[in-house]
Amino acid sequence: MAFEDRKGELLAAIGYGKSRLDTAKLALNDAGIRHKIRCFSEQD
């Protein structure tokens, strides 16, 4: 029974880590897109 509790904690920790990575990726993508838009609009 103790193993089942630990398994839940582990899955929660993995899920938390993945969501943090996804958030970081989204933030980087967003910054990259904004930079491209800024460069594109400054060309005019």
C-alpha cells in the first residue's frame, strides 16, 4: 500500500516537472515570435 502512495507522488512530481518545461518552452516560443514580428515590422 505504501508503494501505491509513493507511485502517486512520483507521477505528480513528473507531471509537475513536465508542465514547468512546457511553460518554459511556450514562453521561449512567445518571445521568439515577438522578436520576429518586431524585426518584420521594422523593415518597412
